[in-house]
Amino acid sequence: MKKFLIILIILFVGGIMLISVLSRIPVGERIAVLTIDGVIINPLPIIKKIDRLSEDKSVKALVIRVDSPGGSVGASQEIYRAIERFKEKGKPVVVSMGNIAASGGYYISAPADFIYANPGTITGSIGVIIQYIGYKELLSKIGIKAESIKTGKFKDTLSPFRDLTKEEKDYLKRVITDSYEQFIDAILKYRKDKITEEELRKIADGRVMTGLKAKEIGLVDEIGNLKDAIDKAAELAGVLKPRVFYVEEKKSFLKKILGGDIEDLKILNSYNLTYYLMDW
């Protein structure tokens, strides 16, 4: 009986080691498909996946399915940079736009080697927005007054308990103008051969457009669906018979309903963020 248990343990350990070794062996030439959807707030899960795929020698190209109205500036920029790092490995990136790829959704699409959109995809919305809700009048009606003790005149800017001063509005305008210029530069870095700076600035006023219009002016390369994007990725990577696999994302019930999980909502509710976000 004792010998039997020892044999079972040896077989069990050996099986685990075999699985571990096999998991590290390249499994052909693969095209990875990664979906980025919902409001872009927490970039870390996406960045980890992109970085992992960039190190996987079997992955020859990445297709990113974008279905997002945008999100915070910093999160969009971090994903943008992760895509750049992936490309620095000599692997192409192709974007397939779904229902919507606007504002930050377009920002993360810009560094792709090729961008597809559906004819009716909603994209564009190139711009920056800061919003806040003021409670001053409501609180005054119920006899509540809020005061701030601060170290500088701008420290409580966007406080919901008072109105913005003209100086604060001018200050915030300078902040979002800086972010806006970064947006323009990020697009031109990879698309200046498709659209001039002058043409870009004419339409970079927050307006949205269809995929057809975006192709016409040079924001996307071609009209097509996810299958077209996969085929293009294989072509750019020089892979004749690619194995396509979809990077899975485990979504909580809350994320399925609201487009974000608890951590995303904590971030969203804890800060007055500057957004690359389409707003209707």
C-alpha cells in the first residue's frame, strides 16, 4: 500500500512537471485577439495581458477589438504605451472597431499598424473634458455649509460645495488644453501620412462620426470587421496559417452590467478625473 501511494505521488508530480514544460513550448504561429471594452479607467489588467502577449514567442501579431467610449487620460495613455511596447518586439497590431471607439477609445487605437471600422462604428470625439456636479444651492436650502482649509488657492478646485471662479476656469482650461495637445500629438505620431495636422484639428473638436466618414478623412484605414482585421494581422506578420486565439476576460456581474468592476468604480468616484471621453 505504501509503495502504491509513493508511485501515485511520483506520477502526480511528474504529470505536473510535464504540463509545465508543455505549456512553455510554442504552439505554432498565433494571432491573439484582445477585447478592450467599456469605459477605460483601470488599465492594469489590459497592460498585463499585452505585455504577456509581447513576450510569448508563439504570438506573431495582436488584434485589438475596441468597443469603448473612452475614459481617463492617464489610463488611455498607459494602454497606448503598452501597445507601442508590443510593436517594439517587431509584432504588428491591428485594431477592429466595434460599435464605438471614441475619444480614449480612438486614442488607444491610434498606434495600430492598421485600423478597421464598421461602416456604422461611432468614432472620433477627439477632445478632453472635465465635469463636476455642484451641490452648493442644494445644501444651502437645507442649511448645510461647507468650508475648506487649504494650502493654495487651487487646492479645492472642482469642489462640489462652491462655484468655480473665473481664475479656476481659466486654469482648468489650460490643463485640458495641454491634454488635448497630447491627444493630437499621439494621433499624428502614427497617422501623419494619412491625415495632416491641419485636417486633424478641423475635426478634433469633440464631434463623433461614422466609420465611413472616419475612413474618408484618414482616421481609419479600411472598412471591415473582426475577421478582416485578423486576416490583415496575419498578412502583416507574414503568417500563412495562423492559429487564432481569444484572450479571455473574466467579468464580474457588475462589470457586465455597468462596464466596470468595483475597483473601476472606486477610481471613478474618488477623483475628479480629466477624460478622453465621449459625452452626450
